[in-house]
Amino acid sequence: MQIQINTDSNIEGDNALAQTVETMVGETLDRFSRQITRVEVHLSDQNSGSKSGTEDKRCLLEVRLGDHQPIAVSHQASTLEQAVDGAAKKMKRSLESTLGRLGNR
């Protein structure tokens, strides 16, 4: 499973952040690693550096499955780690639902 991380201009995408995100997403979606070809993680700060606010960090996850349309979910939280964790959990539920329906055909 390949994990690609993208950040907006307000978030510094260093190695520590990349490692944290890869670990969190990889562990949460590990069960589906055989079906997933790629995961794209888009991190953004909705209020930018000049403003602050609650739940202004956003994580958009897009999962690409072989022979299926991509699935995307997003989650907003007050920290990047919470946003990534929330989006990963949403994606896990979405994959369980989607792949479960496909398995019933």
C-alpha cells in the first residue's frame, strides 16, 4: 500500500509528520492493504497561520482500489493528528461497507 502525503502552504510537511501520518493511516487501514493500491493524504489548515480556531485542521483521504472508483473522506479537528485519526477511522468504516457490499455480489 503506497501512501502519498500532500500539504498546503500553511503546513510544513517534514519527515516527522510524514512518518506519523503513514503510521496512523497504515495501521488503521492495514486490513485492506491487499485491495488498496494507493492512499492520498491531503492535509490543510483551513484558517491558515494568521488566524486560529477550533477544528481548523483538515485531512482528506482518498483511497484507490484496484478496478473500483476512488473513495474519499475528510475530517476536521483542532490538531493534524486528530484530523488524520478521524479521517482514517471514517475511511475504515467506508471500506468495510463498500468492500462488504462488493463481496455480497
